Amino acid sequence: MNTNTLDPERLPPTISPKQYAAIMGCSHGLVTKQLREGTLPGCKIGKKLWRISREVVAQKMKEMEGRRT
């Protein structure tokens, strides 16, 4: 997935760390680490399952876009 063409509003309400990594172009391990450390906002469901809201995706995409300009 490319952040230039992705509309966060078309995403489901929450996505998995694997989906987030694909959208942002980073590793699943990095995303999981950031979730555990609290540097990436997410919701833990049970002992292992993480979800990231589409609002967080939209915010991070804006931050990335701002860094490119």
C-alpha cells in the first residue's frame, strides 16, 4: 500500500500491526515494539492482539507528509 494514494477514511475502524506496517512501509516488529513502548497509540485486546485506529493512521500519514516537504 502506498501512503500517497491511501485514504484513511476508507480503512476499517481498526487495523492490525501487520496492516499498519504495510501502509507505513516499516517492519511488523518495529510496529509491535512501538505499541508495547507506547510510542504508537493502540489498543491491546487480550494478551497478544493489538489494533490501531484509522485516526492514528491518518495522523501518522500527515506527520510523514509534513516531513517530506
